[in-house]
Amino acid sequence: MIGSPSKLIVAGLDAAYGRAQVLYDVALDVGAGEAVALVGRNGAGKSTTLRSILGLIANCNGEIIFDNAPISHLPAYERVQRGLGYVPEDRRIFADLTVDENLEVGRRRRRQSAPQWTRDRLFEIFPNLRELRFRLGGRMSGGEQQMLAIARTLMGNPSLVLLDEPSEGLAPKIVEQMIEAIRAMKRQGLSLLLSEQNVRFAALVADRVCVIEKGRVRFFGTTAEFDARPDIRDAYLAL
């Protein structure tokens, strides 16, 4: 929530692919139990920001503090062990495993500082998965696969989840279900940083909005402050 202790602090984040710099001095923070939406056009640097926080970008500099401890020097797997969860844009579920088996693959030990997830709790948030628990991942719709990808990540009991384009390509009905699911995660105390091109979706789930354009943060404020700035939308988000 806004005003709560910071779960994640990012400062002076630069990232590059080879000689091509993509991020420039990115700074943002996520409070405990808060959802922050990173919005921008395609190619603005949203996914690179999430991947840099997780430690998946080799050429990356800056300060990243998670749960009051610096993690910039840690490899990705240690950041995950400390409680970071990641749902990539391409979902990466196991197509040849059932829903139940995919969830079991994601299971990790409990953490005192994070919500504790079980299949039953996840099925309350994603009731579609309960009905499909014995279906192979490869035989599910895109929306169902997205739900499964998020649920599998939650089985790792993270305290903060990085969600890359959670509404992309989903039918309107599934988007509404995803909005309710993210709100339910927040109610459980989970912190979220999500990248989104769908501004309406971002405004409905986020406490604060961070606008990024050409690898630079152009605006960072509450959802209400963002709604009051049509100039920001016109300058950095309009197609």
C-alpha cells in the first residue's frame, strides 16, 4: 500500500543489450502489499526493467534493494530464493504436464514474510484451474495458460511478483477475471510490479503508475495523479 515500507527499491538502473543501451537511470519502488504498474509503448523498456530486477540482464548497473537488503550482486536464482517471483510474457508453462503437475513443479518452501499458497487457495483465485486440474498445459487457452503461469509462480511463495504483460492477448472476459485475481493477491499482502500496455487494466489494479518511454521514467505517481495527467498519456502512451 501507498506509504507502507518499501518492499523493493530500484535506483540508477541502466541496462544494455550488447552496445545498445536500453534503460537509463530508472528509479522506482514498490511498497509492501502494493501494486505498481509499469506502463509504456511496446519497446519502451518495461520487460527489460523486470528482467534487470530479476538479474536476467548481464549488462546491467544500478542499485536494487529487496526486503532492505541489496541484491544487485546476486544471480537470478538467489533473488528468487529470497522471495522474488517472475511471470514472463511468454508464460513458459510445461505443455506436456497437467495443471496439477505444473503447480507441483512451482512448489517451494514457505516464507515467514510472504503469503502462503496452496492449491486450494489458488483455486479460489483461479476457479477455472480447479476444473482443468488434470488437463495438459498445451491444451489450454491463452487465458487459462496465463492463470496457470501466475498460479505456478505463487506456489513458490514469493513476497513480490514481477508480472510481464499479464493482460496481453486475453479475451475481455478473461481480462476481468485477471483484474479480480490481482486484487485478491493484493488482499493477501502480496506486492506486485507489473508491466502493461493496457492502461485501463493498469489503472484498475495498481496503486501507483510508472510511465517509461525510451528507457527513461517520465512519470511516477498514484493512479489518481496519473488519471489527472492526460498530457502524460498523450505524450508517452498514445499510439
